Amino acid sequence: MTRPLGCLTGAGLLAGLLTALTIGASAAFGGNALFSPGELNAVAGEAPVGGIDSHADRSQECGQCHAPIWGDQRMGDRCLACHQRVADELAVVSGFHYGYASAGNCRDCHTEHQGPQAALTLQEIVNYPHDRTRFMLLAHPPTGAGGAFRCMDCHPARLGEFSTDSCEGCHKQLDPAYTVQHLIDFGPGCLECHDGVDRYGVHFDHQNLVFPLEGVHLELRCSACHAGARDVPALQAAPARCFECHASDDIHSGRLGQVCESCHTPQTWEGATLDHRLTAFPLLGSHATADCLGCHVERQWSGIPRDCTGCHSQQDPHAGQFVRDCDACHSPTQWSDLHFDHQQSTYPLVGAHRKASCSGCHENGRYVGTPTACIACHAAEDEHDGRFGQDCSACHEPTTWDDVTFDHNLSRFPLTGAHRSTACLGCHKGGSFAGTPTACSACHAEPGIHRGVFGLQCGSCHSTSAWLPASWNGSHSFPMNHGGAGGQCSTCHPSSYGQYTCYGCHKHDPGDTEKKHREEGIGNLSACADCHAGGRGEGGDGGDDD
Amino acid sequence: MQGSRELWLAGLAVALITALYAGATALAGIPAASGFLGHSLGVVGFLLMLATETLYSLRKRAIRRPWGRMRDWLRFHIFTGIVGPYLVLLHSAWEFRGLAGVVTLLTMLIVVSGFTGRYIYTAVPRTADGIVLEAEALRAEVAALNAELESGDLNDADRQRLAHRSAAERRRRRLERQIGSLASARRMLSLWHSVHIPLGMALFVAAIIHAAGALYYATLLR
């Protein structure tokens, strides 16, 4: 009969039997060591647990920890049966094992059979809620074997213990200079300030605090501001105002107060960027480009007078004439940029005065007390040689000298008739006005036609409108309307009013008249009126002498 | 190449398993023997080794109801005989203590023994179904081949027949060589069996006890 399996030979069955017997004997005499994957931990704990000092004390009793598969208990239940302290922690919120450990997952963190001296806790407990220790591992993430951190890196003795020696050991390697100085400054109490995340841990950023670091502050050692701080409250109590740290740096000796940032930045003390507009003295015009020390002599930053004379008194060309400050007239751009309104003064400028140069009136820089009388300036220009007094404005407008507004009618010689249109100098010869004679003859020479006849009272016969017509209202020995003359003087007085002729009229033809008078024996024909008084005819009737 | 295809496939499987194992190791460290992956390696490896022995042995004895060619079953036997022990080796997590270490050691010995036996096995002439040929049968086949080779029917211009002729010549040379060493080869195979089979039995007994212990202590499920 062929065997169903080739191995079921006598030798094979014997070998199998011997193997089973050997294993059974080994298990019986070796204390089940044959089944052990490795020696148990033999390090004694702080105190006996479950009546033993170490697991190795039970190395022959696998069933102490390993419950059979058909039983109700798990291995973790047997762990907790001995490790009562852990069992208690599982039930207390503050317990080390609370919340993440249970009888079902002891082996997630703990191991055995790794040798007598091997640790019973895994090096990488990635799920342990380390934040419950008040030190989060965001900056020290455990990433498993070969990863960045293992539990024992920080807890070399045992997990429940921690020494900042661990911090120093690593951080001195990472940044020796900083770490050494940091330890000198703040001491070894790392956990007093650091919690691994929100308090000065990997996510700590000074820029997010109420005092972001800028400029030179970024280069400072922490202790420069946080001197002597040993815990978070002390760190947070660091001075935040400039003067609290920089009082000794104040080259202004406190004169500018304590708000350094008004002018300075954290970049450097130099190059202060004061916004002078925010001061009581905004810089305008040339002040904006002036050297700071020009006004702030010897770095005197406060108490600088804000009136012009505070700085410019030595530059006053007016020799202190004005009681008002310079800016009453001058703009801060430059001295020549004036905004003085003469119109607001006691002597508003009108006419040609508006175009006149200042020095034309204000000689030698004299402003205060400048006389306002015309003659004070125009005396040399007085063509009247003072005859009209000193009040030029009585006649002249300030536009030009020729702009005269003299009312002749208010004078002793009101202008009427043709006088109104006569040039002033027609009467006022040589520009002489005062004392001009008012008699007609002073200007009008007596004409030869009535020289010596009427005298010099022209107005007796003439009006100022025109010489003609003239009217004689005086006595006239001969009827003025003789022969219908109608007052036409030249009919009888063709060449002189001192003489007359009767031949001006066509009725008195000289030849005919001489013939008639010769017939009458009258030879003197030169004095007609002697005989014909009143214009009458022969005998003197004159009315009808022909 | 055709004769060692199972070795290439086994090598490929070992390479693939090695790559996966290396990846798992890189991610979470060496898979512990007591972990899910470690246990899986051990269980699958053990089943493959069990199949290595039982299936081929059963097929060898199933002459009346043959299922598959013996040569293919031998290839399967070799493939699982390499891959299975390799999985068991990985299951050990490179720790060789206690009974588990003994099992691993026996496994490796079985593999070495198996390789040795494979070459002893091929020294014994067999039919395509693996039936051991006796010397008389070999000589008869050689005679037939000689007659074929010497016949004038061979057409040298016919490539197909020429190839057949070449194969027939190679077969004749191997048979002649096997005839010369047939007696010693059969002695060697018998000796090998006397070592390999007890070793295998010891391994299976130890492995079963190891598995039973693991189940008893129930560290996987608990």
C-alpha cells in the first residue's frame, strides 16, 4: 500500500515523535523558556509590584501575564492586576495613563522579552497626549524609530522623570552660543517659560506680541530687556516703553520727554524723523530745509521760542522798529516774500503809491513813524514852491500829479465861460497859482479899439463866455440905436471907440453929405454930432436931416 | 532556461516580497513576529511549506487519478519550497531564540536539503510523469534513438527534423550518462530521503507546537 504522504516514513514519524518529546521535555524542565521570545526585564522597580521586583522574577510562569486564548482575560488585565497604580490612573482624569491607555492597548507603549536590561516602554509613543504634561511636543515631534525625537531623548531615566539637562544637552549642540547665554540670562528653569508651543516654543513669535521686535531690537539678547526674568509673568512684565530701557541713552537729558518713538525708530538713534508738523512749530518755507541745530543750538530741543525774534533778532534790519513779530509782514519762505498789507495800515496805498518801491517812502529802512503828509516825500517835487501849502491832496490825486481835482469855483476866481476851458497855465503863467491876479486886464490886454475909452473893467461890457457880443450899459451921448444900428458898435466906431464916423451907414454918403454941407457953407464935417446931437437932422433934430 | 523557470519565478517572488518587507520596515520598523504583519508572514509561510510537502507528495502517489503533470507539480514544489521558508524567515524578525529560533533553523536546513535533493533527483531518469526509469528502459530508448539517428530518412535540408535530431542526440547523451551513474544516483537519493524526510517531520512538529504556543498565549488577538 502506497503511503498518502511521503513523509510518513518510519524515520519521519520517529523524527516527529522525537521532536515533540524533546520540546515537551525542554518545556517541562526549562520553565517554558523554550517559548519565550526573549528574556524578561530584570530591572527592579522602585518598589515591588504584585509581589515581585521585576518581570524576570516570573520568567518561569508565562501564565502570570499570558492569559489563555479561551479565557476572558486579556493580557492587559493581568498587567493591571499587578500594576494597581496604573489601574488607578486610568480612572482619574489627571492620571498619567488616563484617556489614551486601557487594558487593551498596554502593548502599544510597553514591551517585554527584549532582554533583562531593556526598557519596558517603547521609545516612540506617538499617540501620547504630551500636552497634558503642559509641554506640547509640536517642536519635538516623536516620529518613530530613527525619527527626530524619542521619549528617552528627553526622559533618559524614565518617562515619569524629566530634567532640563536634556534641554541643555540638545540645545547646546544646536546653538551653543545662544543656549549658553540664554542659560546665563534666564537660568535652567526651561519649563517656567517654555511649554513647547504657545509660550516661547516653536510657534512663539515675538512679532505677535504687544512689543514686536524691530531694528536693533532684533539683535539684542533676550535678557537685555527681560533682565532677571525667570517665569512667564516676569517676561511679560518687561518694559515696553522706550524710556524705561533707554533713559541712559537720552542725549537730550530729558528735555524732550520720554516718548522717544516720536522722533526715533528702532533702527537707529541717528536720523530721527521728527514730524515737525506735529509740534507746536510746524516747519514752513525755509525752516523745512534749515539745519536742525540752526534753531536747536547745542541740541536744545525743547523750550525753543516760537516767535521769530527768538532766532532772528540778530537779523532784524528794522532795528527793532516793529513791535509785531516778523511774520506779520514776512513769509517763512524768504525774507523778501512779504505779505504785508499796506492797505491795512494807517496809510493805505492808492494810485502811484501802490507801484512805488518801499524804500521810496521808507528810506533807510525806516518804517515806523514814516510821515504820511504828501509834502514829507514830495517836497522836492512841489512845483508850487510851497505856495499851496503842504497838502498836495487838496488838488492832486495820488495817481499822477496831473490828476488834479482842484475846484476853481471855490477859489476867489470861479471859472465861468471861456475860463472853464482855458488851460490852467493860460492864466497861471509859469505854474504859479497862488496870487494870480483876478483882474481881467492882468491877463487880457486892452484892445486898441477902445483903449482909454472904457477903462479896465472888461466885465462892464463883456461876459466871460466870449468877448462878443459885448454890451455897453454906460452913458452914450449919441443914440445907440440911431438909424437902426441895433447896438452894432462897429457901424459907428469901425476903428476905435474913441472916434466915430457917420459914413458907416449908407445914408451918409461922404460925397453927398459934403455937397449938401458945402451948399450950406459948412466946411467942418469931422464933428457931426456937434451939430446933429441925438442924431437929429439940421438944427440938431437929426431925425430927418436929409 | 526552461528547466529552471520555477527558480526564476521564485526569485521574482522573493524580490517582490523583499521590496514590500523593506517598505514596511522603512515605515514602521522591522515587523515584529508577534505583530499582524509578522504573524501573517509566519502563517502564510507555514502554509506554503505545508503545501510544499503535502501536495507534491500526494500527486506523486495519485497515479490512477493524475491531476497535472508531475513536472509542473515539482516546479510548484520548488517554488513554494523557496518562497514559504523565506516568509518564515521574515516572520522571525531576525531574532532566533527559543523554539521559534529552532523552527527557523530547521526551515533553513530543509531548504538547503531541498536544493541538494533537487539535483540528486534530476540525476535519476524519469518519464515525463516522473516515473523512475529502470536501466533496461533507458537502454531501449537509447537503442531506438540510435536507430532514428542512423536512418537515412533524415533530410538534412528539413530544419524541423534536424532540430528533432539534435534533441534526440542530447537526450541520448543524457540517458547514456544517467545509465553510467544510475546506481550511485539512486543510492544518493535514498540517502537524501533518509535525511530530508525526518528533518521535515521535525520541522512540522516544532512549527505546530510553536503555533500552538502562540495561540495559547494569544498575544496577537489580545
